[in-house]
Amino acid sequence: MFERCLYFNLNTLTREVNRLWEDAFRKVGLSPSHAYLMRAVFNAPGITQKNLADELKLSPSTVTRFIDILAARGFLERKHTGEDARESAIYPGKESKKIKNELEHIAKGLSKQVRAIINEVDVGDLVVRLREAKAALQQAKNHAKP
């Protein structure tokens, strides 16, 4: 009945992918969203909250909430930039050193697992097509605004 429905099939795929990622990152006590935020901070220590939100395609308030949770656990540290009292630079915290390598290992393992199941070329093509579709939908939405 829904075999040609973008919404239905994309959400079905999303649920399957979420299950894999949640199971994998549970080993280090993080949700996939928290793990990806940590990986972004490891990749760019001192990144601002605004840039993290842009990188992760999340709202600033969601990123703030994630940072609060991870900072309370010692995984992240905030340092005010001095430019704007509301803006902070985010750095890995003391506890983050314990999970940095494991996060990268899990992410690489997930990528390898999915590429083995689906096919490396198909996964790459799917990611490109999803990004193109998202950009097209955003562009159409932006042009529709009065």
C-alpha cells in the first residue's frame, strides 16, 4: 500500500537505522545525538554552540540542552568567548578522553556494518540523494515564503 510513499519508507528506514545506532552507542552510555555532538567537538575543539547547531542541523536550544547534559557528566566544558556573554566555546572535558577512541571505533563499525549489508556504492548514493532532496525541499520552502 505505501511502497511508493516517501514519508512512510523514509521513516521506516530511519527507525531501522536508529535502532542500530542506539544499540551501538549505548555501549558508551550515549545516545547517537550526544555521540555525534561529542565527535563534532573532538573534531573542532573550541567550536561555538552556534557552529555546533549549524554542523549538526539542530536548533540552538537543543544543542544547549545536549551540552548541559554532557557537561554535567564531565564530557564537555564551556568557555565564554568574551565576544557575546551568551556564546560559549565548547571543549572536550576530562571524562571525554575515556570515550573518544571508542566513539570513533563505533562510528567506523556502524559504517562498515551498513555498507556490508546494503552495498557501499548504494549507501554512498543514498546519502548523496538524501542530501540533495533535503536541499531541494529547503529551497522550495524558502522560495514559498512571502
